[in-house]
Amino acid sequence: MDNILLSARNIRKSFGSLQVLKGIDIDIYEKEIVSIMGKSGSGKSTLLQILGTLDGKDDGTLHIENQDIDQLSKHKIAKFRNQKIGFIFQFHHLLNEFTALENVLIPAYIAGNNIGYFTEKAKELLDYLGLSDRIGHKPGQLSGGEQQRVAVARALINDPLIVFADEPSGNLDQENSEELHQLFQKLRDDYSQSFVIVTHNNEIGKLSDRLLTMQDGLIID
């Protein structure tokens, strides 16, 4: 069996009197695509943010690559997240004043990496994603599908252990949604990349290696 990259136990989270997560246990393995589905309000996006270290939990444990996240300061968590975790969101969050290439490089700049080396890597990623002729274009000059692929390249630039995707196809038509999921499968196979995807898209869920369903703050299957 492939290595466990992430292990979470008894994850609980409340907002005021509303208990959103009621004791979640989950493991994510190397080279695996896991989809999490559930109705709005089931807690899946909250879980994704906690697993991705974007939000804190009220109780439970979270280990990523054998690192106990609770043992890290806020500064070290931010550094760990930049180096080890990638994110893809529904609305891309690209910076309109920057080109596709510059957007991809933002996590490398934040990490203080060698920009000469990472510029070449960013070009290779964009070429791999079919965007070699779009690297100088700004987001407003790209289609929705192209913008999402730029966001994928940005998530991959620092060689993350895991990429978390929150409704990544929610702003795409069916054709682009299918292409995006095929891309995730290709990245899993070619780069041994692991993905955790929160989605309402049944087709993406069915094509994942594992499909988890959340209901009322718990994983029910």
C-alpha cells in the first residue's frame, strides 16, 4: 500500500453553537484522488480548510508527512503550507495584473525559491497543461478552462505533497469539467500527485480513487 501522506483523527469544529464537524477520521495516501461529496452545510469545505491548514480545529489531531501540525507556530504552519500543500479554488483567484506565468510563480516567490529555476519549471508545467502559447496572457485574456489550468500549475509549482481542490469544476461547463478531472488523473499517474477534492459533481466523484460522503458533520461512507 502507498504511504499515508495525511492522517486526521477526531476532527471537530464549531462556529458558535453550531457544530459543523463532529469527529472526522480520514487518511490520504500517496498517489490518490479522494473526492468528498455532500449537501451544502454538511461540513465538507470546512473539513478541507482544516486539512489544508487554512483554518484551525477545535479538537482532534492532524499529521501531514508525519508532522504534527499542532506543534507548529502560525509562521511555521504558513511556511509548511506554502512548501507542502497546493490549493485550487472554484474561482481561480488569479491576479488580473499578472500574466499566466507570473501567477504560477507566486508560491515560488513567497517561498524565496530560485526564480530562474522555477521560471523554467513554470513554463514546463504550462506546456504540460497545454498553455505554452498563453504564458504571456493575463487572466482576462484566458477562457475559464484556461484560467483553471493556470491555477492548477500554480498549485503544483512547489511540488506539494497534496493538492486540495474546493469545487474546482464549479465554475466550468461540462466539457471543461471532464477535462479537468482527466488532468487530475494524468497528474496522479505522471507526477504521483495526490488530490483531495470537494465537489458536487457526481462524475468527478465516480472517477476518483475513493469517494467519501459527508452528512451532518460526519463521513457516512
